[in-house]
Amino acid sequence: MKFYIETYGCQMNIYDSEIICSILLKSGFIKTSNLKKADIILLNTCAIREKPEKKIFNRFLKIRCLKQTNKQIKIGILGCLATHYKKQTLEKINFIDLIVGPDSYNQLPKMINNLKKEQNKKEIDVSLANQEKYTKIIPIGVRTSISAFISIMRGCDNMCTFCIVPFSRGREKSRNPNSILKECKILYKKGYKEIILLGQNVDSYFFKQIKFFKLLELIAITVPLMRIRFLTSYPSNISKNLLEIVNKHSNICKHFHIPLQSGSTRILSLMRRKYTVEEFLLIIKMIKQIIPDCSISSDLMTGFCTETQEDHRETIRIMNIIKFNFSYMFKYSSRQGTYAYRKLKDDVPNILKIRRLNEILMLQKSHSFYRLKENIGKIQNVLIEGISKKDDKYYYGRNYKNDIIVFPKTKSKIGSYNRVQILNATFTTLIGERILSEI
Ligand code: SAM
């Protein structure tokens, strides 16, 4: 039986698709990249914001047409949308045969086989677990052969008023460190050069007295020749211990992704974030003191409930102080089931949300350029990830801060580390040239 999978949303979902592929392949299913040749089509979905959700439902409407020519074909919705809308909404959509939440992928082979046995049957499992369910599964890479994701914790306990993650992915559960270390070693043996540790809040990782900084150190020592990245960090969980470990180990990248969300303490409090703007600035100061050349990226949101022009100006003021290396920026969309949806008024007109979003997008562009230019003249270790899509005479790769660098192709192989002198910067990319032999 052939399956086809499409993935929407964050890195966590990409990793989950790798887990799903692993589970299905192990049970004898065959993966196809041709939608029309599939017996079962799976969409691994994201429900964080309204925009991606609309995109996914439009995609379903297109895929549905395939059922007109092939009645045997089955369609499944997996991931956050499945748990978010649960049975009541999705069950009513007649062309969806399979509804599976993020903690139930182990059941997929059995559920798909059940669908085959009985016509017009639906299979549904959207239960959420208290423990990590995939410790024994080695995901099958669908990304690059250089860099692999490893999920170290799932779910979230923070209950930010805007966010559906605690409802769609459940409460926090950290994974056994032994299984994480095992996965790191397997990836290293397979030839991967970089691992990216994933979690909604990696820095709240906690498993039998082992905190995130300890886990990070264990990984850095276990696979000393691999680069280690991690995201996302919750601001108030960043500790001195963690910064010292990041600074100490040369194979841990000097980059923190720390969502600020808003530059107004009033809005942060309405969002139920656990820090004020002043505290966030102190965290940035502490990072820069311990790791001076550290890159810092963030998530920002415009138009949250009651956001005034003054609150928005505060966000701009804080952005100007910090000058993030890059940011993911969104306009707020009210999500069913959250506290904000139930109790707060989504009262900022859409046009204003968009105008404010465009303002911060423009500002961030100038800050990213400013931060990239700081690298000019420096010599950096660049891990080659592939051939530049814009010009096949160039390689592209990343430095330890997560900046993308292109440089003229040499005899160096993809996956090797190269010393590159940074010569110039565009708004998004550094341009360099290789200066010494492979490292
Ligand atoms: N763990 C992260 C944190 O510290 O908040 C949240 C990760 S969430 C999956 C990614 C980002 O999506 C958030 O940081 C936030 O900026 C954005 N986001 C979440 N809910 C949103 C909503 N209802 N509307 C717009 N953006 C939202």
C-alpha cells in the first residue's frame, strides 16, 4: 500500500512526518512522492494561526477531487488540526477518512489497515498522552542529509492566552535522555553533521533531575564532531548555567531563538507571558555578556487584543534596542479554545494588524542587514549544506550563528566545514570566499 505525505507548519511537524514515515515504512507501507499514485494521502497539519489553516483546508478541497476518479483512495488529517477540531468538526467532513493527533502515530498502520477492511469507515484517535510516545522510533530523514531534527520535548505548560499548543499538542513531556543520545549517535554514524534539538520550550526540558543545560552538555560530549542547534527557548527559562555550557562547547551553535511577542509589558501580561520587557532586556544583556558574538532571533506578533498604537511603538522601540538577527512575525489571529478567544476582545482591526505587521517586517529587514554586516571581514567555520539555488557555481552553508553564507564552489564536499572569509552581505545572505583547507 502506498502512502503520500505533505507537511505544514513548524520544524516539529517536519520531525513528526519523519516519525510517521518511519512507522509506516516499518509496517510495510511504501512511500510515494506522487499524489496520484497513493492509496492513502496524509496531511500533517498546523493549527497555530488562521492563515496556514485556511491553506490546508483549501488543499483538502483539491485533494478531495481525486476521490471522484478513485473511490478507494483514503485521505487522512494528522497533527495539530486533528486535535484542534477533534471529532465534532472533522468527523462531519465526509471525504476525510482518518483523523490522528500528534500522540497517536503509532496507531497509524493499524488504523489504515482497518480503513481498507471496511468501506465508509472512519478511524479517529486524537487522544493526548502524558509521556513521549516515540522514544524507540528513529525518524527517517525527509529534510537534508546534513542536518537532522531531534525532538527532545513535546507540548507546552505555559498557557499563553493566544496559543493553542497546550490544547493541540498537550502538556509538556520530556524525552528520556538515553534515547536522545542514542539517536544522536545513530545520526552521526549515518553521516549527519548537524542536529537541531526541538521543543516548544527546549529550556524547560526536565527528565529525572536532568535539566536542558545538562542534556546539551551530554550531547556536545557524545557527538563532538556534530554541530548542535536548539529551538525554541522560553525567555525566562534561560539560565546562566545554560549560557555557560553554550559558550564552553565549540560544537554548540551560538544562537538563541527567544520569542519576545510584544514590546509592551501590558500586552505581555495580557498574553500571560512570564516576563516583563525590562526582564527580557536583562536576559539579552546576560546572553551578550557571556556569549558576546551570539545571534538572537525572535517571534513577534502584531494586533493582539487591545494593542494600542502606543503598545506597537513600544515593540518598535524594543526592536531598535535589541536588533534581532532575524524574527518570525505574525499578525494575531484568534484561535478557538484559547483563553483570548473566550475572554478577550479581538478588537484591533485587521487593516491595522497588517499595517503594524508591515512596519515591523521592514524594521526587522534593516536589523537583519545590520547584524549580517557585523560579520564582514571575519573568518568563520561554514558547514556546506548544498549548492546555491541561485547560482550553481556557489555553495551555501551556515556559520555557527545560523547565518546563511554563499561562496564560490571549491573541491570541498557538501557536509564539510570550511574556513570562509566574509566579504559582503545582502539583506539575507553573507557572501564569502574559502581561505584555507578543509577543517
Ligand atoms: N513556544 C513558543 C513561545 O515561546 O511562545 C511558541 C511557539 S508557537 C508554535 C510559534 C509562534 O507562533 C509564537 O511564538 C507566536 O509568535 C506565533 N503564534 C502563536 N499563536 C498565534 C496566534 N494565535 N496568532 C498569531 N501568531 C501566533
